[in-house]
Amino acid sequence: MNLLPRPRSLSAGGGRVQWREPSVGTDRSLPAEGYRLSVSGDSVDLSAADDAGSFYGRQTLEQLRKTHGGNLPECEIEDWPDYPVRAVMLDVSRDKVPSMRTLEALIERLASWKVNQVQLYMEHTFAYAGHREVWADASPFTSDELRSLDRFCRQRHVELVPNQNCLGHMGRWLKHERYRRLALFPDGWTERGRWRAPTTIDPANPGSLVLVRELLAELLPNFSSERAHVGLDEPFEMPPERLDDYGAWVTTLRRLPELDGRRMLMWGDILAEHPELIPRLPEDVTVCEWGYEDWHPFEPRTKQLAEADLPFWVCPGTSSWLTVLGRTTNMLGNCRAAAETGLANGASGFLNTDWGDLGHLQYLPVSEPGFAYGAAVSWCLDANRDLDLAAALDAHAFADPAAELGAALLALGDAYLGVVPKMWNMSVLVMHLYFPQLQLGRTFSDGLTIDDLLGVEHTLAGCVAHLERARPSRSDGSLVLDELRAGAALVALLCRDARARLAADGWLGSVPDARRQELGADLDPLIDAHRSLWLARNRPGGLDDSLAWLEHLRACYRTGTTDRAWGGW
């Protein structure tokens, strides 16, 4: 049976029965959130451990009805989750702030897949009183919107969790003169010989604590969750001699009255790199061990946390960002490895992240395979390890009776496998979109060939042909197809760009002017499409920053010159 997620125990009979409302009862012997379904010729019975289990049993019934022509198959199902927390984190700060309609539709889908937590990752996209200059151009969330979304989530057994970075990734604040004095290095810092703008507040500066307390005091009351994520990842410019300040900052945050009654979540990268900080962690802190490659060392890092008796979650990702079309195979391996290691070492949560680095150029459907597979393996790994994800997406994400869209989307996401060079956290196929100044065929793109790029273009064309046969019937089905066509067209253009460079010496400036002008002309309609597709799901704030990446590439095509320091390279 095509279910998302597949239940841990299912036995099917041969018959079908007409749809009827289930007889619902309580069975406290079932694990939390668990349910038992019995569909026979004369009854449909649903027993559940609690309200959440009853909700999930009804979601399974609805999926059975949808995939059996409105009827129900005779069957017995017993089901409960591996992980008590099955979460999705949405980056609503770089640069895409979704509309309320977009968020509600996505959360409705996630809840139907038995996801029970959503986090909104924020840097500057809440309308903090007294800080208008930071969010004025971001189309931020308001208190009323967050409270409304919180109610929407609770009705679907989803916990909406605030996620506000409180140390690094504060560049949107520190670029303003009013806040720059709070930076570790107000005048910027140097990495690999290049100047960088400040991104990290100084934990030893009393003003940093004043700001963070003010932000948390205003943001957290809009959420009914008893959790709050305070970030603390990637304080890039923090020197090793300031590690004690990092540890002290964690303790300071945990003791804040603004966090009283809430469990504090933090990212685990600094702890993994500096395990000497682990014994100093205060109580009631949950460490979120994150990593986005299928080879990420979840095993030693989570074992280290388990041995210290610290609560922790595993945090893979959708592999959608910095790719345009995704990295399907990597996503599958990353989510599977996180689920396996987390279960083996005692993780209490699975947080599937979806980031928007460098303009958030990927469209929502590119992230949905990761959302779906993460939901499946965090619910029951053994039953879903080898899930037919294409079929599940067709039935339960896009409602495509032609059964074309799911496979085409996964194949688009595997286009990156068509070339030899691979780069962590990014697809080599699009690297020169973000950094046109790079010489292709060298260093990170060594092994890139014209023949392989032609093969990728052929794959993309085949996927688009399958999309033309797809018939998604969900309300935004036509938009989904437009988004995937636009993404495929952009990657195909970048393949043509790469072929032109490799035919010369790898530098964009060596591509003949006529060829560059042709690439620029091909990019024009894709920029226009990006603008309209963005606004179909998201607020206007952040759009100009996203467009800037494409517009910069177009300018490079027109002039043949590139900025060596563009994009912070």
C-alpha cells in the first residue's frame, strides 16, 4: 500500500469496503502517539493512545481512501513513532518569508505525514518593536501572524517553535551603525586574506545581552511551545581564545528569565569541534547535532553527547539549498544516516532543516522530497528505509494521477550526479551562478567535462518532458510545474555557460562576447520568472536580495568581467 509514512505493522486482506467514519476508542497500552486500525467488511475501528494518535490514525485512513478510489482496503495496522519529536525547520530569514497561505498549506501536508513540530528560523524577520531599520525591507512576521499560525499548528498536533539566532548570523543587525558596536569585530575581520563584514555579536559585551533579552522577551510569548531554539552555530570570527566566552554565553542564556519554563535548544557544531565545552553545559539544554552530507559523522558526535548524558537531536537536511534542483541521493543518505544513528545512540528528536543560503533560489517543491522522506524515516525507519518516494510524492504531496511528477522531481534532484566533481553543501552545476569569478575545470570543479554537461542537459530535458505529462491536482499544481520548469531551465543555462568556459580556459572572460551575450539574453526571462514565482508563494521582502544573484550573473555575461570578492568568496 502507498502510505506516507508506511506504518510499522500492516496486514492487508483482499477486499475493499465503502468509506465510513471510524469507531474511535482509547488504548493506553499503545505507545505515545500510537494507533491501531482495523478495517473489515462490517466495521472500521480506530484505537489510539492519545489525541495525537487518533489524529494520525485518521490521516492514515484518509491516505487509504485517497489511494483506493474513495473506498478502504481491508487491513490491520498498528503504528507508532520511533522519535517523539519529528520536526521540520524552515529558513524564513534568507531571504524568503513565506505568505501565511503558503505556510498553512505546507504545515497541513507535513501534519498529514505525521510531522509534529515546525521551527521558523529567524535572524531579522520578526517585526521587533524599536528595531524597524533591521526588518523594514524584510516583510516580517507580526505577533498576530505568529499567534494565528501557532493556533493553526496546535489544531494539527504540530508544535510551532521559535528559532532566533542569538550569537552568530547577526549580520543583518550588525550592518547598521546602531548595533555595530556589539560585534566581536565592529570593523570587520579577515578570512583567507579577505575582509569580511561582522556577523557575530560579542558575548562579553553587556549590550549584546540587553539586545538578546529584548528580542526573546518580545518573540517567545507568541508561541505556546515550551521550547526555544537560540542558535549559537557558526560564530565565524570568534577566535579560539574566546571559547570560554562561548561557554559562558550558553550558561547565561540558559539562566535568562525570558527562557524560564522553556527547554533551550542549541546547535552542536561548536561542541563537536571543542568537546571540552560539553561538561560545562548547564542542565536542560538540548543539543541539535547538524550535518548535511550523507557522510556526516553523526555516529561519533552523537555518541559523545550520549556518553555525557546530554539530551540531543539529530538534524539532517533536505539538500535543496545552493543547488536550484536539489541533491536527491545525498538527501536520502543524509536523512537515513541521521535516523539510524539517532536511534542507536538515544536521540529524542529528528529536526529536518531546509536552508536558504545565498538568495534562497530553490523553489518549495524542490524541498518536498526531503520533507517527505525525513517525515517517513523519523516516524519508523525500518518501515520506510526503502520507501518508494516517487510514488509517495505522487499520491500524498502532489496528487498526480499520471504518476509522473514524483519521479521527475527526484531525477531533477539527481542531475548533480551527472558530473564527476562533487562539493559539500552545494551542487557543482550551479557554483558559477553564485561565484561567476571562479575558473571552471580547476580546484572544486576539477574533472568537469563538456560531454558530462551535455549529458546533464539531456537528463534535464527528459525530466521536463515527464513534467509535461504530469497532472498534479493539488491547488497549486500548475505553480509547482512552473517552478520546476524554471529551475530546470536555469540549471540547463548554467550547463551551457560551463561548456562555453571549458571550451576556452575556464574563465568567463575568455568566453567569446557573442556567446556571453546569448547567455545573458537566455537569463533575462528566467529573472522575470523568478520574480513572479517568488511572489506567488512569498512576501516581497528579500526578493531584491535574491534577484541580485541572478542580476549579478547577467551583468558578468554582458561585460565579461567578474568581481573576485563577489559573494564573500
